[in-house]
Amino acid sequence: MAEHTGREAVAAVWRIESARIVGALARYTGDFALAEDLAQEALAEALVTWPREGVPRTPAGWLLAVGRRRAIDAFRRRSALDERYAALARDLGEGGAFSGSPVDQDAPWDPEQIDDDVLALMFISCHPVLSREARVALTLRVVGGLTSDQIAKAFLVPTATVQARITRAKKTLAEARVPFELPQAQERAQRLGSVLSVVYLIFTEGSSASSGAELIRFDLAGEAQRLARVLARLMPREPEVHSLLALLELTAARFPARTGPDGEPVLLEQQDRRRWDRAAIRRGRAALDHATRVGRGLGAYGLQAAIAECHAVAASVEETNWERVVLLYEALGRLAPSPVVDLNKAAAVSMARGPAAGLKIVDDLVAAKALANSHLLPSVRGELLTRLGRPDEARAELERAVRLCGNERERAVLRRKIADLG
């Protein structure tokens, strides 16, 4: 029983405090990769010690102290006369008594420094020198506190693949000599887009899984929301940070109604809106209002959040302000043009002005050979052709969508639409 309680305590503390611990160790050592390794070693020691000796009075301080002790040992091994070790040892006030000495359970936390540590950790994990896959894996590992197994399960890839991505990412950061520090204001603004993009990618995969048996991966989407909330607290004057948080909250508000009792997808027009999370809608609208107040016009995430708000406040699909949705998609298309934005605009246009108007936009995308390997384009085209009374063409499009779709739940919906054509 004590062992079970101890392991649960380790998991809980790590989930909440891992980013602060890694960030503090990175500041102490000046080495991001070493800090992450030290934190993992401290976690391993806690898994052995806490079930046996009980949970320490200040668990996070215990983990930090162990990590700092391991840092001293590492520097000691490098050189007994290493100036870095000597300076760090003096700062810690530990002299040379680490071997066999008890862990300081009250290792100091500097409240003025913690937030900067976490923010620096996010900027480093999402550094532009890393690939998109590496940024996602590293962010979930060092900021989110997820294990390699958890990340692998969320993205349906082998654990070894995730571990390799994290190892390569740390080597890349080391070779690029990326310092552990907050970027200067101008550079921070340039790199913030990378950070927000990673959080958005994590949420997108969670909210509409690209493959597998489940439509929504709640753990992954929830982790993205948590990261967005952390960013919003640390960067209160950045409008796009709050816009992203608004988008995530308003989108997640529909999760309770997006699946049926057996996990099958429920389309927007069929959802019971009474099941939507009203608290999440309030949080999302408040974040969007904050973004509007601190910014000078909405950015890409803000426009998407405004679209999500249109759905959130409407009593039904028919009562949605579709003309406003179309205008917002047009603005988004000018600000951040992409075939996906155009496809979503086509769906909105079809609701506001009829399926023929929407089909014209979709046909333009087909002619441009956009989204050639995505199931989204034939899915929308098949739906519009169905509404226009062209069942044979609709069936061909929906069958193509089935072949391209990687998610089992979405394929079932598409097959149901084909069956409904008779």
C-alpha cells in the first residue's frame, strides 16, 4: 500500500512540477540536455525512495535537490578542479559534502525565476532548429512531463521513435549552442509562432486523431490546453497566446457531444448542444475578449477562435451566423492562406448561400490539386454533391474519402453516408 501511494505521489508531483524542475536545473547547469537527464535521474531515485521512506515534506524541492546533487557529481567527474563545479558548489552552499549526505528537502524555489525558467524551457523545446516532430516530442517530454511511452501512444508511433526524436533534438540544441535563456523581446516575438504552432499541433492531433480507433485523444488535447494556459499566464500581454487558448477552450467545449455512447462520431448538426461544456465556453470567450483588448486586431488564432465562438453561442446549426463565419474565413484566408482554410470557407459558404456556391470553391481546390492526399476534400465534395441531388458523383467522392482516411471512426461515418445514398 505504501509503495503504491509513493509511486502515485511521484507521478503526481512530476506531472505538476516537471517543467519547473527541468527549468531550474537548466538554469543552474547552463546545459539543457544535461538538465533533462538529471531530472529523469531524480525521478528514478524518487520511484525507489518514496515508496520505501515516505513522501518528503516538500516533494518538488526533494527532486530538485537530487538533481542538483547529481549535477555536482557530474561536474566532479569531469574535473576535480572544474571552475564550474566550484562556483556551483559555492552557490548551493553544500561544500563537498554531497556523498552520502541527506537530501535537502527544502531546496529553495525562487518565485521570481520559476516562471522565466518554464517560459525559457518552452522556447527552447520549440526552437526553430528542430524539426516539427522533434519540437512536439521534446515539448511533451520536458514541459508536459509525459514519458516516451505516453507520447508514443498518443501519436501511435513506436516508443523507440519518440526516444530517437528526443535524443536527436537534444543533440541538435547542443550542437547549435542554444543557451538556456529567454530570447530578447524581438527574437521572442519571432519565435513565439513556433511555440504556439507546437501547442496547436498537439491539440489538433488530440481533437481529431489522424489515425487509430478513437476520434478524440482526450489526454493529448488536454495537455495542449494546459500548455496554452501556462503560456497565457506567463505572457499576459501577447494577444495570440490568449487567442490560441480561446480557440482550444471553445473547440474542446464541444467534445462531450462529439461522440456517442460507443465512441462513434456525432456530426455538428446532430450534436446535443446541451452537452457542450458551458464553463469551457465562458473561459474561451473570456480569453478571446482579453486578446481583443490587448491586441490591435485579431491574428490567425484569434480569427479561428471567433469562428468557434459563432458556433458556441448559436442555439442550432440553422441559427448560426453563417455570413459572419464566411467573413471570418475570408479574413483568415488573407492573413494565413491555406487550402484547409479555403475548404472550411466552402463549407460555411454552402450553409450561408447554398451548396452550389460552396461546390464552386471546392472545385477550384480540386483543379489546383490541393489536399490531394487528404480525405477532407472528397468528404466535403461528397457532402455538397449529396445536397445537390447528384448521388452517383457523391458516392465516388465519399468512397475516395474512405480510402484516404486514416481514422477508423471517421471511416465509419463516411461509409454510413455512402449507405444513406441507397
